[in-house]
Amino acid sequence: MTEDALIARYFAPLAGPGADGLRDDAATLTPSPGHDLVLTADAIVAGVHYFPEDPPASIARKALGVNLSDLAAKGARPRGYLLTLALPPDWTEPWLAGLTDGLREAAEAFGCPLLGGDTVRAAGPALLGVTALGEVPAGTMVRRPTARIGDRICVTGTIGDAALGLALRLAPDAAWVAGLGEAERDHLRDRYLHPRPRLALAATLRRYASAAMDVSDGLVGDLAKMLRGAGRGATVDLADIPLSPAAARAVAAAPDLLGTALTGGDDYEIVCTVAPDHLDAFRGEALAAGVPLAVIGSVEADAGAPVFRDGEGASRSFAAGAFSHF
Amino acid sequence: MTEDALIARYFAPLAGPGADGLRDDAATLTPSPGHDLVLTADAIVAGVHYFPEDPPASIARKALGVNLSDLAAKGARPRGYLLTLALPPDWTEPWLAGLTDGLREAAEAFGCPLLGGDTVRAAGPALLGVTALGEVPAGTMVRRPTARIGDRICVTGTIGDAALGLALRLAPDAAWVAGLGEAERDHLRDRYLHPRPRLALAATLRRYASAAMDVSDGLVGDLAKMLRGAGRGATVDLADIPLSPAAARAVAAAPDLLGTALTGGDDYEIVCTVAPDHLDAFRGEALAAGVPLAVIGSVEADAGAPVFRDGEGASRSFAAGAFSHF
């Protein structure tokens, strides 16, 4: 199968407005009047960011989801994406069909059509490199290094599920795994496989967040990175970090898993800072948007790694720091 | 070295306006008022699109050049690019330093700064995936399938040098290679290594070309693809296809190399169609822009593969059709 035939069969049906059925060498995109484009690129590689045996539709969902999570954290509405796909020597048409089915479903769910890309063969693992484009009203992209002293630190959803889902897959016979119900195991595995970018919160972040980023490399490391950029520190109450019932049960069975949950990757939740005066309005809008929100701490003047306090007020440190996909 | 340290040392110095030193998770880009963005993505892979032992600065130039060639053919002015870089297990800092030096030089030469990207490790060959963004006045992107009957077919520069440069590297002891002077061999090798996107012609193409694309997979196959989209055919005079002195000497020594020259890849010239009434103005502006131009044939009503005529009026066919990098 030639590259042109492959594009016509598998990718052309995914093409959005401006991509003209992928029949040209480039696509056009016009931002809404008065808007900036927001650009981000993240790649996932078989054996590094996902298991080669994962369902291809899940791999597709992850490739798009990890990028749209960045757009959501920046307050942007998706406009489209380009895909660089490196196919390994053993690729098959059913795998590619599953992948493109997953891309279509994810793009529809996220409102982010395909605008272009490239398919290459490589004598190595499969790689999906996505460039995602979103837009915000001019000058309103939510930035990372702009937290202010006294701001409250908020996170969406629950933290650590994906890291525990990965741990579960790497050591399915661990004692803590046996203590979970099947639905709890499914929940953790699903969180690892299927990022849920918090696009519903994007407009609310633009209105109220002083700084934001998505949590992709572990809450501990990502929060530290966000505040390092601002030259600030923080105190966080461990008890306020939201855990799912499955994660809470896992951590109760094996307390060391708290470190895994807080320093592992792939949450694709949002951590942000909000001035105290805006907190009620922010929480109200998040609730209306259906996005669970927890306040976990405050930004403090002292630069340095955030301090995590347990129920007795003692500070805990997490040796792993940030998870690294690299 | 962590990914963050690698970004700070090697990539942050390349960041353009809107990328804020790569200190955030996304960049902003605002098209000029009244302009559309033009988007394209092309990846190059070690051992497929270049030799792993090529100088890293040349690899960088190629990664950016093949993308900007697409922008040029669409009449677009570059605005910036995002880079997905997959590093093989044996990557070294000197290699990365050479690569980023090459990216900086090419980005300056082409007026196209780095806006973002991602660096991943992969248990396979190095891969550079570029997404390039340009802009055109709204609605003026030069399209591929819009050639009209009677239009003249033009190509920039010279055709086949890069394909012969590749052939020379694959078979340096071939008889035809020995017949070339050292400067001629250098010319062919350089054309393979270093695409020269025809950005100087972009505005002229917008004014006069009815259709255009860049020649990346061989003139024979690319012209056929352009006209297939229009449902048209063409007659091309082989004698009018511009060859460099080095390519002409190679073809004189080994006539079969004409097929290599016309169906091999990596020219990164532009093939376009221009209405006869516009031809003089188009040629005048190309001359003023310093872009050599040749008229090689005409668009005809009959659909079907373009016919290539030799000096006696006999038609020649080229079995290889289009070169495939895939």
C-alpha cells in the first residue's frame, strides 16, 4: 500500500474544514476574530508512553488526549491537530484501522478535527506525534509561571489513578491489587489508557486562574515546576489531595503507593492557582461545568519545593520528584 | 540529563516570539490581520530520509527545509515551527548540539522560529517531525488541484540533482561518478543534503500561479499527482526540463540516469501552472526574486499521466513513476 492510498483510505475521512480531504500539501486555519492561536506538541512512543499491545483506539485517544489536556490547561478551545505517525515494520492494516477509528472518535468527542500530518516508516517502535492548535481571546492564554502569593491551589478530578493503573499492569500479582474489586482495577487501568482532557474547564480557567498547567508528570513535580517558574513555594495538605475510591483503597493497603500516586504520570488533570477572592466563583463555575475541584493548599512567598503536610502537620517529601516519560 | 535540562540548554535559545523561552506548556501565535494560517507537517527518519552519519546540522536543515518547501509552494510566508524529536538510544550531546545549531541557522535563514515541540526517547532510529506554520492573505493559498487547460507548466531551479546526489552516495564507484569533476560531485551531494525552499517565490506564486506544489517525490510523479487532482493531463518537453551542468553531464554519461533525475526525490523545487496571459509577468517577477524558472510544457484537456516528449517528438515513459520515501 502506497502512502497516498493509505492517506486516502484511513486519514482523508478524518479531515476537518480547511484540510480539503487531505488532497493538498497544506491546510488552512483562520482563528476566530480577535483570537490568538495556542500551539502545543506531544508525542507518544510504544514501550515508553503506552504498551505496544494496548488497543489501537486507546493509543489514538491517548495521543490526542495528552495534547488537548495542554490546551485545556491554557484555557484554549481546540481547533484541530496534525499527526506525525511513524509505523513500525510490523504494522498491520487492522491496527491502523483501529487507530484511525480511535482518532475519529476522540476528535469528535474533543471537537478537534485532523488538519494534516505525515506517515513514515521507521525501523523502531510506533510513534504518534501530535501538534494541537487551539484558540483563546487575544492575550488570555493562562500561563504557567504567574501564580501569586496567597493564591489557593486547586486540582481537578482525582490524582494518581493512572499511575496506579500503570503499577497494576506492571505488577498484577501485587498484594494491593488483590485487595481491589474488579471495578476498581478497571477504573485505574482506564485512567492510564484514556486521558480525559478537562476542556470543559477552559473558559473558567481563563476567567479565574492566575496560573495553570496540566498534571502529566505527577502532581508533586508539576506543582513544583509551576511554582519554580513564579519564584514561589507552597504548602499542600495531603489529606486534601483528591483520590478516587480505588486509589484510596490501594493507598490504605500499601501506604507507599501514595508516592506513586503523587509522583507518577498521566493524570491529565489540571493544577491551577486562584486568588482567594475568586475562589467561590471559580468553584461555582467548575461545578456547573461538571468538573470536580479540590483546594489542596496555598502559594507562599518562600521559593523552594512545595511542602506536603500530613494529618499531624508533619511534612512529607517524595523522593521520586517528577515522573519522567523521557 | 533530564528533558527539562535538555530543553533549557538546547531548545530554549531557539524559541521565537510567542514561545516565551519554552517556559510554558504551549505557545501563542497570532496571524497578521486578514491572513489565514497555512499548516503542514513532514517528518524525516534516519536511514529512510537521510543517512544516520550525515552531519546533524544538515539533518536539521533538511527537517526544516522540506516543510518550508511546502509553505513556499502554497504561497505562504513562514511564521514558526514545532519539532517532535525522537532520540535513539545512542544519541550524544555533541550530536544534539550540532542539530540545534543547524536548526538555529536554518530558522534564521528561513525566518521561521521555534514555537514548541517535544523530545522523546525511542528504541529506534532518530526521527524529526516538524509542523510548520505560515500565513497568506485570506483565501489566497495556492492550491494543488486547480490547474486549467492551456496553462503553462513551470519549474524552478534544476531537477534531479538530489536524486543523483543520493545515487552517487549509494554507488560512489559507478562509472558516471568518475566522469564528474569534484565540484560537480559536491553540487549533487549538497542538493541531497540541503533543501533550498523557494520562499522567495511565495508571493509571486500567489499572484500568478493557478496551481502549485513542491517537487519532493520526483517531477514525473508529482506533476502527475497535481494534474490528476485537476482531472487534466499535460505534454512536457524533456529538453526543456532544467538540469544542472552536473546532472547534464551525468545523464550524458549514463542516459538511464534521466529516469533517476526525473523520478527521484528531494528536489524541493516548485512545479506550478500559469495562464499564458500571466506568463511574462510571472517570469519577470521570478527573475527579480532571483529564482530561475523554466517553462516545460502545457496542461491539456485529456486526463491521464503527463506525456514526456523527447527531441524527436517521441513520448518517453518512466517506469518508476513517483519516488516513495514511505
